[in-house]
Amino acid sequence: MASLRGMLRPVLGVTSMAVLAATVSMPALAEKGDLTLIHLSDLHGNIAPHVGVFHNPDGSKRYATHAGGVAKIQTLINEIRADSPNSLLLAVGDSTHGTAEVLFTVGDAIMPAMNAMGIDAYTPGNWEFGYGPAVFRGRFTAADPLALPANIRIMSDAYDGDGVTKATFPSLAANLYNAHSDPIPSGGQGLPVLPAYQMFDKDGITVGVIGITAAIVPQQPDVFNIGFEFTQGVEELPGLIDAVKAEGADLIVVQSELGLSQNIEIAREFEDIDVVLSAHTHEVTLGALLVNEEEVVATTPGAALSGHEQSMLADGAAVVVE
């Protein structure tokens, strides 16, 4: 299991977006060096800086009038990569919904910035489905674009005149399927919409990244989930963990849009998972949560691990952040 050499540092975020970075090393991989995981979540269309409230580790709050925005986020990502070239940028929705800029362009306005970030793997959130199935499939899948409803086509074309802007980064979701009863896409009923996982080789460290999208989409307006079926993702995890282990995974990361409480339970239940990158509930973890079957311990950002925390990691505790 993973151990944490450098504590997570939340920076340049607001209550609806966060960037965190941690350097992860494993005792069994000491000769292979370190790997930095950069976690980006819940952008919610915040292209430009805006006001925000931040919670400090001591429980106090600080207020900002010009926080966040994709330019600051990219600057931070570049700084982290300069410090830690052996890194992965792992992003979890919701990104394309939430501000006027994205709402009136069906998410297109933020896509050039996201495509330029160098995202290694992305897991869509519930709001990625908010523009309907044709936009979702056109953006995140390799399938040929579906015909857009007239109002959606006008909004999409208003941005660049070229329909839905496609993601150039890989998108993962183990729990998203084509509906059995719906003809979209023809012949694909019951099959996965997106790959469940992706393998990465980072300077000799093999990383298996598994994606779980939001399971609450069927509880939202019907247009969100036309042609889709969802599971909780937990049913698929045992087989996926076996699959990435069979492909040589030294580190198993789950990036999940189920929300913090459910993701903590996933970390408790599946001992082979090393890191859970959580999103959806906006519960920013200032320090990493160390999770095992008995307890959840919140570490202090920037501080050295205590003896108990080191013992938890040595015994296989998972690292969970949101």
C-alpha cells in the first residue's frame, strides 16, 4: 500500500474547485522513486477568477475576491510539474457546468483550457450529463457525433461554429452503460460507454487509475440520462482491481464522483486501493485522510506525519482526498 512522503497542499481553489498535489511513494517501490498525483476537481465552469471563502487548518476562514480561474490553476499545475516531473494530473467532474460562460455554450467555453492542461485521466461528474446525451457522447466518447437538438446546436455553434468541443484527454467511468432499452447508440445496448480504467507507466512505476462517475444522475431530470444506465461502481471494483493488478499495477488509484462519505467507505472496503481522489460533495480535505477499517485520521497539511499516521500507512491505510 502507499505511503505519503509529502502532504497534500490545497491551493488556488474556491469552495467549488480545488487543486491538490501529493508525492506518493511505496515501501516496496523505494528503488523506483516518487510519483506526484495532482488532483483537480469540481471546476464548475469557473474560467475566470471570482470570490471565494477558504477554510484554514486552524478552523478560521479567509476571504478572496479574485480567487481561482483556469489561468491560475494552469500556473499552479506547471509549478508542480516543474518541481515533480514524474506526475499525473487526474481530474474528476463537474467541470463543464455552473457559470454563464459554460451554460450558454453547453460547456464548450471551458474545453480549450481543459484540453491544454495535459489531463492524464478524467472522470465526468453528474453535471457533465446536464446538456443531454448527444453533448455528453460528442464530448467524452470516441463515437461519431449524434445529431444535436436545434437549441443545443445553436448554443454549441455559438462558441466556435463547429458543434460540441471534444475532450482530447481520456475519460474513464466504470459504472456508466448504454441503456438496454434505448437505441442510442444502435447495437451498443448494455455495453460500457467509457473505459473503466487506464494504466500509466511513470518512470518505472505502473499506476492503475479507475474511474467512477456520479451514480445520482437517474435522480436528476430525465434528459440527463436518456440512453444511459448507472451502477454505484462498487459492483465493478473487485474485477477491475484484479484487472489492473494483472497488468502490473504498483499503485491503484480510484477517482470517484460518488462523494466523500461513499469514497471513504470504498477505501475501507477494498484494501488493495492505495489512493481515492474524491469529488462531488465539495468537502475540501485540507490534509489527506488516512483510512483503514478502524478509523479515519485527518492529517495536517504541510506537517510531517505523526508516528501513528506513519504506522497507519505502513499497515496499508488508503489516502483519501477531496
